Amino acid sequence: MRKRIVSARKFIKPSFTALVEKKRDGGEFSDEEVRFIVDSILDEEMPEYIQSALAMAVFFQGMSAQETAIFAEEMMLSGEVIDLTNIARPKIDKYSTGGVGDKTTLVLGPLAAACGVVMPTMNGVDEEYGISNLAKLSSIPGFNPVLDLKDFKKQLKKVGCTFVAQDPEIAPVDGIFYKMRLQTGTIPCLPLITGSVLSRKLAEGAEGLVIDVKWGNGSFITDVEQAKQLARSITRVGRSMKRRCVALVTDMNQPLGDTVGTGLEIQEAIELLHGRGPEDLKELVLKLGMEIVRLAGVAGSTLSAKQTVQRHLEDGSAFEKFKEMVAAQGGDTSVLDEPEKFPKAKHIRKLPAPKRGYVHTINAGMIADGVVRLATLKNGKFDPSVGVSEIKKVGTQVKQGEPLMMIHYNDEAKMEEALEYLKGAYRLAPKRPNPPELVVERVA
């Protein structure tokens, strides 16, 4: 763990109430005050009601870039900071705010490794929307999403990528404060998101970070301007912490790719790792992959980055890295070579278009809600055979009765419950709408 640089002047501890009042009135915390707050949370000295009051005060008054950087660094230093200096390759991680049907991280980890970049991925609860990447990977028989920090480092050195659950020793104060944010309705607070993301990703050993900030009805950020502000906040604070950061603001007003569901999404990721798959997913993987290799210094120009990423997708090396990663974490790689071995649902039913027209809007969040209801088992896990596929996208013309999607299900009662969400997700119109831009803004 890195040592803190502590000021030589004596710090007089303020009362917790004084700290809340200072932020409530728009004041800026000193570096020492931020350290005191983090230490007090870690040592369980700060009462929960004070934590909640602080979270609310920051939600309304914000934090400066300096406050946020110190907050991120102190939360990072509250637990283990992984040392990856014995790995000579560049270490770049990717963070996403989570979206419906988003399989990009599943593809980018092995793709980055094939390109010579290490991606030390730990999956946080804020990187999912309905179904997490680890739930998707758990549809592969035997896959183990839990590694201790020693095995985490070993796998990064050998394979170049991991997909594991967040280790409790990584930024523990962030974990404590995140629960408080959930209880106080302060999850959307930009400086708190920024501090949370950077504390965890940098504690994992990342030297740089590529961020995918999603906005729309399939994301917890529904306002595009707020998404742009978050992208700017993370990149600005990341640079102040001497880390390379690039962010893309991307559209999440319809599912990404053609499937939503655990096993179905893994099969779609396999298609992408062979250079195939839906165009929107390919486009985003290509653009994020280019940012990763450029940030890592593996490729210089935009053209060189594009060629590097495309080559490793098309020559099979990214897929081989994916298999190597799955095998290292105990998964059965035979299903990757033969995706038809994935469990199949007992029933497949179309969701018919109620009239002729163009798909005008899709509520991706409602599709996610429908799939979660369709797939959730009594033990809280997801049925790997269940989900939706062949999703018609915005701008697609359909005839009456033509399928808007195909629904894979095993339980009739769950199907009826999910159907209300899936039906309500689509709006048809007589005129073709302009399809949304997938990448809204690049922030670097």
C-alpha cells in the first residue's frame, strides 16, 4: 500500500456536525478534512446519520476537482493498492456506467490482452444494469468469478485479463459509503461517482482508464448533459491524479446488440470475438478498443489503433484470450467452441408488432426489467437459457404481426409477467425516425 503524504502542520479535528454545516453552506473541505472524513468512516467512528447528511450536502453543493481527487485517493488508500509493476505491459482498465445488453467489457478484456495491454477488471455493483457481466459469465459451466488478490495478479501476468467480483479489500470506504448513497438517494452525485470510480480502478493497479458513460432510458443517467458532465469530471480528476483518462458518452436509449440475457449475451460476445455480430456492438467495441490501445501506447495514430483492434478481432487471437481467461477461472471452454452447447429454453415466442410502422422509440430499461422477471430463479440467480434475441432497433420498419423480438422462456407465469414490460417497451410510428448517434461525445 502507498503511504500518504501528510502535512507537517498540526491538524485540529473538527466536529462531524461542523463538517456537515461547512459543506451544507457551500464550503470546500481541506485535504486534511477529507482524510479525516475517510479515516472516520473506515474506523467506524462517524455515525451513519452523519454520513448520510454529508452525502446529501455533497449532492446539493458538489465538490471541487481538488476535493474529489483527494477523496478518491484517500478511499483508494483505505484498503489494498495492487502493485502490478512486475508486469511490463501497460495496464489500462475500462469502466462503464452499465447498460442494457452491453457486452463490450466482455469483449474488450480479451481483446486488450491480445493487443498486449493488461486489463485488471473487477466488476463493481455500479457497472451493471439489471444483469451484471459476472452473471453473464456464470452461464459458462464452472466459471469462478471470485479470485483472491494473489491469484488476481497471477492471472493478469499470465493471461492479461480477468473478470472477477470486487474484492472487499479494494477501497473498503467506497463500499461503505456506496451503501449509504443507496439509502439516501445520492447515487447520481457526480463527485461521489467520480471518487468511487477512480478509487477502485486505480487501487486495482490501472495506469489509465477508458470510461463509457451511458445515458438514456437504459441507464441510471437519463440526461445527456449530466452524462457529459460525469465524463468530464472523471477525466479531469483522473488527470489531476496523474492518470491517463479518456471517456466516451454513448447512447443507451435502446438495447446494445441483439440480445439481453445471460447465456444469450455470452453467445453474442463470442460472435464479436470472431469479428462478427451486430453492427452497433461492433462499432462501440471498435471505438473503445481504439481508445484502450492508444492510451496504452500500443498504437499511435487513429488508423494504426483501428487496424490493431480489427486484426486481433478477425484473426481469432482475442477469442483465444477469452478462452484462456475462462479456463484460468475454471470455466468449461468447450461451450465457447460450440455455443450450441449452451442451455436452450423450452419455449421461444415472438413479440408481434401491434401494427405496421417504424420502430420509433424503445425503452431499454423496460426490456431489462422484463428479462430480469423472466430469468430470475428462486435462488436469486439467472436462468442461463432465458432472455430475448433478434431485437428490432429504432428506425426498423415492421409489418403488423412481425416479431419485434424473440422471447426465450421456461415458465409460463413468468412469461406473462414479463410480457407487460416487453410490450410496453416499444413505440411504433408511421414515419422513420432518425436513428440515435451511438457515440455522443469524446472527452480527453
